[in-house]
Amino acid sequence: MIFIDADACPVKTEAEEIATRHKVRIAFVSNGGLRPSANPLVEMVYVSAGPDEADKWIAERAGPGDVVVTGDIPLAAKAVAAGAEVLKHDGEAFTPANIGVVLAGRDLMADLRAADPFRQGGGRPFSRADRARFRDGLERALRRAGAQGTGARKNRGA
């Protein structure tokens, strides 16, 4: 299963195309405002409006054999801890080896912004190269998740 934290996800189309090619179910989780898909592999999940409701829904369900796509670092940490493969929108993987550093960097930046109200986020625009890296990253994550899922199913006696 692929779980997409969909409210601000710039790669929904790419994720659906890859999920369809691999015949993998995909859930777009949001507070609403997304158009439904006619694709039978796509599930549109609308959670109540509120902070982090989509994140909570995904975190409660993701585990070994699943892929989570999110830009939310706390959700990424929970999904990594649960054994899921986790990707940023640009295809970079969150892993047990890097999630602690990513969380620390997030906290540091929050502290810096709090200390200097004129410091603004920003960053560069999302590019074609980011989309290409996402496609490649999702392909790799699905292969790893498939291997995890097979092992998890064997361990559960499936």
C-alpha cells in the first residue's frame, strides 16, 4: 500500500501512475478538496479538518511493506519507526539512519525562526528534476517494501 499525505503533495499524479503500473493500492489522505480518481486502485480518504489529522490517520496504518510519501517530518519519523518505506516529494528517503538528524535539523530551524522573526523559510521551486528523482525513489521504495511485505507475510504465516 502507498499512503500519500496529499494536502500539499506535488507528486500525486506521478505516484498514481507508478502505483497503477505496479498494481499497488494507493490512499490519498487529505482534509478534502481533492478530486476523486476513477482508478480502482486509488482510495480517497478524507479526514476531519484539524491539525495533523491526515498524519495521524496514516501513522496509525503504515507499517512494513507500505510506502509513505510526505513532507511532514514528524509523520515520517513515526512511519519509519513503524517499518514503512518513507519518501519526501523529491524522492529522498527517510530511513532509520537519517531520521534522527532530520528531526534535529527541523527543531533547530524552528528555534532559529522563533529567535529571528524576519527569517523566512522559502527554498527553491519544485522542479522537473525533483519529479524525476521522486519517480526513481518511489520505484526503489516499492521494491524494498515488496521485499519487506513478503517477509512480514511469511512471519505472520500468510
